[in-house]
Amino acid sequence: MKFRLIRRDTASRLAMFTAPVLALVFTCVASLVLFAALGKDAGAALYALLLKPFLSWYSFSEVLLKMAPLLLIAQGLAIGFRANVFNIGAEGQFIVGALCASALPVYFPDGDFPLMLPAMIAFGALGGTVYALIAAALRTRFGASEILVTLMMALIAVQILNYLLLGPWKDPRGFNFPQTVMFPDNAMLPILFDGTRTNISLIFSLLASVFAYLMMQHHFRGYQLRTAGLAPRAALYAGFSASRMVWLGLGLGGLAAGIAGASEVAGPLGQLQRSVTSGYGYAAIIVAYVGGLNPLGIIASSFLISVIYIGGDNATVSAGLPVAAVEVFQGLLLFFYLLTFTLIRFRIEFDRKVPA
Amino acid sequence: MSGLEFLLAGTLAASLPLLLAALGEMVVEKTGLLNLGLEGMMAIGAAIAFICVFHTGSHTLGFAAAALISTVVAMFFAILVIGVKANEVAAGLAIGVLGLGLSALFGKSYESRTISGLPKIDIPGLSDIPLIGPTLLTQDIVVWLAVLGSIALWWVLNRTKLGLIIAAVGENADAARSIGYPVVLIRLCAVAFGGAMCGLAGAYASTVYTPLWADGMIAGRGWIALALVVFGTWQTGRVAFGALLFGILSLGELTAQAMGVGLPSQVLSSLPYLVTILMLVVISRRRSGLF
């Protein structure tokens, strides 16, 4: 039997909620089968992944800690994605943000720099933005694909990080480990809840979400960005500046990733080290899509992905699962989301034989 | 062995995973698609090939299994992009992450295990040539097969009707469809081919080049292969040349020492990416609109 996919005139509202839920259910089923096939206790694995993070205040606070960078980066990226500006290199902008922020405590290790923390965040924001805008410049001036340029820039950022950590920025008293000095107290973000590592970067992320929501849903600029993504020709005829969308889409993505990078070194890490490249930039792409590129949806999806991160750490202990299980889960989730997302955009129509 | 001899002997083997993956992706992109999941498809291929060779001792079986599993993963991409018309960037990342995760999951219990690689073949006559004979021209069977395969691919793409149809599908899918070419089938086959090639590339990396399992052993080769397709401007010969060049660069510090260059190795490691950005700028002509 033949069938066709017919694009809906308006997205099915019910499907917008059911698609991510269905994707999560499918992902759980698929992972259960996979873990069982590998001879692991699949039930225990899923329990550790999805439920255990809620069972103690500390692990829940760790979820919130993870959520801060993922949410912030994903909100920035989603704005670009909705305008068909594909910034795939948020990981690079995150690293550059972390590097720029670290420059201050590295050169003023005694903390005698006025307004240390705000300056670090500003440096990080600036670094991430400028790094992303290189791709915008190449795209608007030469038409170079921002997908590939941002990706290549991310890989270059890793090399810059390696160079600094192995060379000029290496802590002279760090036993030759590739890491900088520990940051002074005034270079650290204040903790939000006593006894946890959750810091005020979560507030930045929630503020960014409010900003993204107001801009995308209620501001003319957001309307322009959405039109550019949904109906490029219409945007062109309406006279919306195409290059402005590219600059804005990439710039905001870089800004968010840069602040997230700065918050990472001024937060849980407390120094610049190699583990700053932990893949938040890539995971945030998954967060943005699974959240339906919607500012509210992204709050939910960033929470879900953070739960899985913390759950994955638990599962390595309790269910003997390698950390990679988290990647598998994320990959499956995005796969099933993209699949069920069809429900939103299309309806299936079966070809019926025309009666003679 | 001197630095130069080392480079001559090692370059082809270092280039091979890049070459195979890039040629596969090149065919995918020629049909008008972009699959960003190379790294993941190579990683899962590498894991399966290693496990297969570890238990059976047969490299043939290992390569076949790797090609098969990576094709299966590539089909997930096809379901999303060709089947339900999902965003290809997101779809590519999904299978990339999935492939990397599965690779680590399956490979977990083989961490640091070793297997034997493939013997280098002495070809009488060739290996007697001074300097390049015992180094550049003494390679394992896979290298020679890959050289023949690349020539065959060049021939198919440039000298046959199939090559023209593939180009037509990529240049203008609607036009190709309207004159009756099976666009969906061609793209499906291209994605499958791209997957299989990534599988073979991963298999070579894990069972021949460094026959030892370590998580994350693909180490960014998939991204370099992706860059390579652009660098080679979607032409078989240039992609092959680029693979050699990037292969030499991937030998990193050793190359720097051999060439007597005082640059940090990170500069050399960044070169493929920098050159690719430069290529993108040079080849991308400004179109009428940006959307």
C-alpha cells in the first residue's frame, strides 16, 4: 500500500505534546531491550537513569547544576535553528567562553582584579559571541555554510584549549596536569543552595528562557526569525534582512554558549581543565530539538537530559552500565523525537484505488 | 627508521580511514544530502570489527560486519531524512551520538585488548625500489584494495550513466524525478554506501591501523573526513589527495619533527579544519539569497 505525507496547514497542538512523550516512551523501551541484550539488569538501569536522580536532594541539585549550561546554550541555539541558521559548533563557543573567562584568574591568581566575576562573565560572553560571529561573517560575505564553519571552529577551539593547558596556562605547581591554577574565591559564582554545587548560573539560564520566550513569541524580531525559518521566500519578499537573521541567530547562540562556558569554569570546575569539553555544546542541540525549539519546551527537555546525565552517573555504579549509556539514550531520544515529530508536521494519507 | 621513512611508510595507513569515510560521504553529498553522523558510524564500525576479529580472528568477517552495522545505523538516518523529511542536521547528530554511545557500550569489555593486524605485503619488484619500495609501496592488502576501489569509484562517478544520474539527483532532484529517475532509491543507496564506507573506515582504524581497542579511538577522524569532502570539492581525486595531506597532518608531532618545524602540534592538528574553512570561503559563491 502506498502512502504519502501531507504537510499540515497548522501544527497539531495535541501532537506537540504527545511527540516528545512518545519519543521518551520509545526510547525507554528501546534502551530496555538494548541493555537486556547486553546482559545488564535493564530494569535497574532504567530506574537508575530516570528515577534515582529524584531520590535525594543532593542528586537533584546536581541535576539543576547540569541543567544550567544545557538550558542556556539550547535557548540560544534554538533561536538560530528556528531561522534555519544551524550553529553546530556551540561546543567551540562554550570552550572559547571558558577560555576568555579564565584569562582573568589565570593572570590575576590572587584575585586582586576589581569586579572579577562580572568581568569574567562579560569576557566569556564576548568571546563566545565573537567566535560565533566569525561564522556569520563568512556566511554573509562569502556564503560559506555555517554548519561546517561552526563545526570546524569547534574542533579548532579544542586545539586552542589543549595548547593553553599544556603550555602557557599550565599551573606551575599542578604536578604537570593539563589544568590552570585553582581560581580565587572572588572568581567563583555564588552557590544557590547551601550544601550543593548548584550556583546562580541557573538563574541566568531561566532569565535567558524568559528573554527567548518574549522575543520569539511576542516581538517582531522573533516573528522575522520564525518567518525566515518557516517560509524563507516570504521573509525575502517581506524585506526582512537575511544577513541580519544570520548575525542574530549565530550571535545569540554564541553569547549563550560563551556565558555557559564562563559559568562552567567559575562554577563546578573552579579552574580551566580539559574536562570543560564535556560535550554540552552538542548535547544542547539535542535539548533544543527535543524541546521542539520552543522556549518553554526547552526548559522541560533540558531538565530531562540533565536527569539522564546524573542518572547515567548513578547507573555506572548501581547497574554496571558504562557512561556511554547516556549517549545511547540521548541519541535514541533525538531519533525517536524526529520520527514522532512527523506527527506534528504531516498527516499520513493512504493512496486509495479510485473505484472504476 | 628515519623520520622521512616513517612518514612514507605510515602516511597511507593513516590516511586510509579518512579516505574511505570521506569517499562515502562524498557520494551522499553528491545526491544532495548531508550526513553529519560520520564519527558515530565509524565508531560503531570500529567496535564491531574489533569484537568480530577478537573472537573469530578473521579480518574479512570483521570488515563485513562493520560495513553491515554502519549501514544499519545509516539507515536510521535515511528513515529520518528520506522517510519522514526530518531536519538532516539534527538527524545526522542523532545517529552520530547514537553510534558513539553504542560503540562505547559494546566495546566496554574489550578495553585495552589487542588483536593482530594485517601483514604488509612485499610485492616483488615494487618493494625493491630504493627508499619508497620498503616504505610507501609495502602496505597491507586493504590499502591496495582501497586504491583500486577509489579508482573504480572515480570511474563510476565520472564515466558512467549512474554517475550522471547521481549528479542529476544532487543538482536538481525535482528535474531528476520528473524525467523518471528514482530519486528516493538513489539517495537511499547513497546513504547506505556512505554508511558502509564509514564502517570499513572504522574497521581499518581498529583492526589494522591500531589493533587495540580503546574507547574514543576514532578520535575526530569522522569530522576530518567531513572536512575532507569540502576540501576535495566533491571530486574523487582531490578527496584522495586531501586524505593523504590530512593523514600526514594527523601524524602530528612526528611530522613536525620530521619536517623540522618548531610549531606546537596543536597548530598542525588544527590545519585540516583551518584549510577547510578557507576552502569553504573560496568555493562558496555568493548566491542571490541566503535562505
